[in-house]
Amino acid sequence: MSNLVEVNNLNIRFTGERTVHAVNNLSLTLGEGEVLGLLGESGSGKSVTLRALMRLLPKKRTQISGTVRVLGRDVLALDDDALSAFRGQTVSMIFQEPALALDPVYTIGRQIAETVMRHEGKSQHDATARALEMLEVVRIPSAKRRLDAYPHEMSGGMRQRAMIALALACKPKILLADEPTTALDATVQIQILLLLRELQREFGMSVIFVTHDIGVAIEICDRVAVMYAGQIIEQGSLREIVRTPLHPYAKGLLASTVHGAKRGARLETIPGTPPSLDQAPSACSFAPRCAFAQPRCTAALPPDVQVGPNRSARCILVDPATAGA
Amino acid sequence: MFTYIVRRIVYVIPIVISVALVCFMLVHITPGDPLVAILPADASQELAAQLRTAYGFDRPLPVQFGLWLWKAVHGDLGHSIATGRPVLTEVMRAVGNTVTLAIAAAIIGFSFGLLFGLLAGYFRDTWIDKVATSIAIAGVSVPHYWLGMVLVIIFSVQLSWLPAVGAGPGGSGQWGWDWEHMKYLVLPAITTSVIPMGIVTRTVRALTGDILSQDFVEALRAKGLRETHVFRHVIKNAAPTAMAVMGLQLGYMLGGSILIETVFSWPGSGLLLNSAIFQRDLPLLQGTILVLALFFVFLNLVVDIAQASIDPRIKRG
Ligand SMILES: Nc1ncnc2c1ncn2[C@@H]1O[C@H](COP(=O)(O)OP(=O)(O)O)[C@@H](O)[C@H]1O
Ligand code: SF4
Ligand SMILES: [Mg+2]
């Protein structure tokens, strides 16, 4: 299986009044047709990681190192023209708050059509026809009428459907979803998740799905990477992560949802607070909250231990020999 | 949209009536006898009483108001005490000149204001922003009469490029859009334009910065739009508020500046107000204020309707 996305040793630091080491030594891959979940509590660097894949972070205040390869191209080295052609066509993004992510003074139809015109050089007429087709694909009722609707005239669920229609309008290979259901009601949430799963198969897309909600991850992901303090502290197949988590943080997360993972279950059940990110980690970031912490944990940054073909964890207790089973 | 316009117009009616009432009351709340300006100092009680009857000042106030309003609606605002000419004629001529000045100043002030504001907002915290912001601050803080006099000293006295006072050949009544007239307009228009320029710059800068920090701009970039295209979205989002501010500024300018028109002897409504005040010409003062106030009300109406027609978020039901 070839990888569509390969991120290696990604470090992202925001400079400004405060320095924030938002992403530290992060590596991940995304295979063809795969749905990877990025799971972690708020502030763990999920959105920043996602934005780095499209180089959407503010140029001036962001220092990025490492490599980000998408379909073999070095995203961090693309020039502005190539970058804007790549965004929305090869990789698309959907956002947490569709109400804020859509331009309030453009109609839905126009917002979708302008993307199609940008990437496929279609006429206004053909692009609008595509917009209509896409609204039907995401099953927005009376789609034709909705072409002329403004975002504020639609419900939250409909707006997110429109956002999905927009993101998929140019048939991207990769979809990045940043908590697309967090702002929605529970019933709408499940509809959007089902829609996304269906479209992912229909369009043959690979998806990186960011969420802080294990229940949501279980619904949609094939593989999960658990983030803590800007690092991936464990990754593996959904099944492995849910059944036999290795890292104490992942164990803590899952323990709270063992009795039937509910959507909406927040990852806040472990006592303590995440570390400040004003310095790059030089020890296990989870040590202050970890019940198994030992002097070794804070002596150096624990290595990322490979325990299987697609399975790794960053904890000194993890033993590649025994945990691989 | 149609019902919105109708409703908006209906709302204007009570405002117009209040404006008229205030203008009418002006004569009666100003200290002193309204006739004092035309009465000779040694006039007899009898003469005063006669004139009072002639001007209707002896009737009950509501009756006076009714009569005054009735006449005003028919275009009769009385006669100027100083010149004896109909107030309406004087006011309309002056308003015409002020409109000329306001339009010229608006073209200058709004163009530069929009340009500087967009640049400053887009290149926030760079030297471009600092230069544009400094110009804007200078624009709103430099005193008008001082700037006017400096311009006159440089361009009229020192360089003799432009005339300093008046409105050109034919006096106040015969404006034309040719150089012979327009050269009289240059200095007052520049002087008038600096405040709206500064205010529009500041508003548009803040607006642009605010819009650029909204999530949808990131989403526009995420879908691959080029920066020029993103900029079009920013402008369309800024337009309703920017238009409202410009409309208001245009309104202020249409009101006429007493200071600027006096410095340049520009025969507009500001200069007219000035002379009406100093000559205690109450009918003229009353008429001028009424016309200017109605102008404002009307302009507000136009701005509201224009804003509603370009901003889909304003409910027009
Ligand atoms: N543009 C930015 N400038 C400075 N700090 C940022 C910026 N974006 C995110 N951060 C910081 O980076 C950290 C990770 O944020 P984020 O990726 O949004 O977390 P989440 O996992 O909740 O999506 C947070 O501490 C956040 O404050
Ligand atoms: S490295 Fe040590 S402190 Fe960190 S999770 Fe493992 S046991 Fe806990
Ligand atoms: Mg986030």
C-alpha cells in the first residue's frame, strides 16, 4: 500500500508574544482509501497538524521543520501558485464551525462554483451545475433552491453538508476533517458521520479525521493516532487502540469509555492538566499525570517504540518484544 | 425588499415632523425678540406690535406652527430679513454649491481612504500600515481652518497656482464643471476631504483586519483561491459597513462646513448659516437648518436602503 501522506519529524512552533511548541517530532502516514483519526484533547495540536498538511498556518509567526509529503510532493517547498492549485483540488478541508467557515455574503452555490472555476477552469454555468450536483450528492433537500441561499439561511447540519459539498466539488484525493461534527446536535452528528463515511467510500478518498471524541472516532476511523502535547503518543489500528491501548494516557482515555463508547464522551477523565507548550519536550510530557511515572521518564524524551507494522507508542514501559502480540 | 423600503420611508415621517418642529421652535427659544434685527432701535411700541401681527408672532404657537408648516410644505420658507429675497431660493443656491464641494471632497477623500484602509488592513503591522495609519491620524486631527490657510498660503499666495476665495466667474449662482470654475474648488475640496479620508481609512483598516481574521478567510485559502480572489471576498464583506460610514461622512459634508466655507468664502450652506447667525436673520437660519436636516434624514434613508440591498444578512422582510 502506497502512502498518500507522509509526515516526518514535523515540528511546528509559533513565535510571537508567547512561543508555543504546538507540534513536536510528529510523524504519520496516510494510506490509500484509509481513514486516520487524530484523537486528543483540546489544545493537543490536532488542528495545527492538519493545517500544516495544507500549509495554512500564518506564514510570519510560524516556524515549521520536518517534511510533509502529499502524493509525493514536498508541501513545505511548494511555491504560492502550486500551493493554491494543490489546496482544494488534491487536498480539501472541512471545518468545525461551518457557520464561520462559509463566507456570509456569498451564496452557497457561488462559493462552490468559484472553487470549481478556480481548479477546473469551467464556465460559471458549468460550475453552478456542478455545485447543484454536489448539493444533491450530500443530500441537501431542494438543492436547486439552496444554490441561492446564504449560509445564515440554513441550519447547522445543512451548512456542514454544504461545506462537505464544497470540499468534495473538485474530487480531492484527500479530505482533512477538523472536528466536523463537534458543533452539531447529537442526531445531526450521526447523520453527518454516516454521510462522510459513505462519501469516503464512494469517492475513494483518504481522510484524516480530527476529533476529541472517541465515540466519533470509533464510528469512522480505520486507524487512530492519539495526540498529547503536540506529539503522537500512540498509533495503531482502531481495533488495537480500543482493545489494547499501550500508552498510559491512551489507556486512561479508553478506560473511561470501555463501558460502551458513547459519542460525546469527552477526553477529560484523567486528573491533571496538559503541560504548557512553551518549551520543546525533553521528557515524557505525560509524566506529571502518569501513575506509572519513574525517574527514567523525565530523564529524556521516551523514544517512539515500534511494536508492529503500523503500531507504535512513545512510553518507556512499552516493550516491542512483548507488546507486539 | 419593496416592503422594507416602504417601511423605512414610513419610519421617516415622524422624524421629519420632529425636525420641522425643532426648526420652528428655534425662533422661539432663542433669547431676544425675533424682530429685533429688523426693528429700528428707536421703534415705537405700536410699530413693534404691527410688525408682530404682520409676521404672525401674536398668534398661539400651535397655530403658528401649523401655518409655518403649511407654507413650508409649499416651498415658502419666508423671506430673508437681511436681503428680502425668498429663503428657499437662497438656501437652494447655497446647498447646490455645498453639494458641489462635498462631491469633489468625497471623491478625493473616499478614494484615498479606501486605498489606504485596504492597504493598511491587508499589510497590518508593516511599514505600509504605519504610513497609512499616520496619514489617517493626521487627517482627522489637523484643524480645518489651519490646513485651509496653509494651503492658501502655499498655493495661492506663494505659488499663485490656485485662487484662494470664492466660487469663480459669475459668483455663487453660476457653477460649471470647467477649469475656470473648478480651480476654485481644488483647495476647499482638499481641505474638506482630509477628515473623511482619515475616518474611511481607519474604518476600512479595522474592517479589513477583522474580516481577515475570520475563519472563512482561511477556508477560502483552503479551497485554493488565489490571494487576489480572497481579496475580492474581503471587499465584498467590508462593503456594507464601509458604505454606511461613507454615507454618513458624505452627509456631514453635505451639511457644509462653516469653517471651511468661511475660510475660502465658498458660497455654500455653511457660509449662509454663518451670515444668518451673525445677522440674526432668523427666517433664513430656520430655513437653512430645516433644509439641511431634511437632507440628512433623506441621506440616512438612502444609505440604509443601499446597505440592505447589498448585505444579505440584513433582514429585509
Ligand atoms: N496561530 C496560532 N498562533 C499561536 N498559537 C497557536 C496558533 N494556532 C494554535 N496555537 C496553539 O497551538 C496549540 C495547539 O492548538 P490546536 O492544534 O488548535 O489544538 P487542538 O488539538 O484543540 O486542535 C494550542 O496551544 C494553541 O493555543
Ligand atoms: S513514559 Fe513514563 S511517564 Fe510517560 S507515559 Fe510512559 S510511564 Fe508514564
Ligand atoms: Mg482544533
